[in-house]
Amino acid sequence: MIPLMHSLILATTLFVIGLFGAMIRRNFLFLLLSLMVMINGALIAIVAAGAYWQQPDGQIISILVLSAAIAESCIGLALLVKMFHRRKTVNIDALSEMKG
């Protein structure tokens, strides 16, 4: 069995990589990917804690959160396609510019 500390280090590393990716990038697609990496880091922590305490609750919660994350990514990709169709760019800063 993998020690809890190793799993939490991996989860923290994934979450921090996703956080930096979400803060630095201005591309909508990379923002969605960074959010998915952050969610996966949190799910690894939940599953590792559930396995450490020998409870199946962590795996059940991770399946529910993963299904919600998949729905979120589908909506995000639909917004990405619509934004690219209208603006011809996936840059998030283009959304804040007003036409006058």
C-alpha cells in the first residue's frame, strides 16, 4: 500500500500545477485543463484518505465529483466553441473588451 504522505504530496503537486496554470494562462482551453488538473489533485487526496482509513466513502465521493467535473468540462467546451465562433479567438481577455 502506498503511504498516505506520498499520495498527499502528489495531490498537492497536481493542485499547485493546476492553480499556477489557471493563474498564468489566458487561453480558455488551458484554463479548463488547469481546472481539471486541480480537480484530479483533490480527488487523489480524497481517495487516498479513504483508503488510509479503509472507508469506501472516498471512492464514492470521487465518482460523484468526477461526473460533475465531466459535465462542467462539456459546458466549458461548448462555451469555448461558441466564443471561437463569435470572436475568432480563445483568449479570455477578448471577452472583457467592449465594442463602442
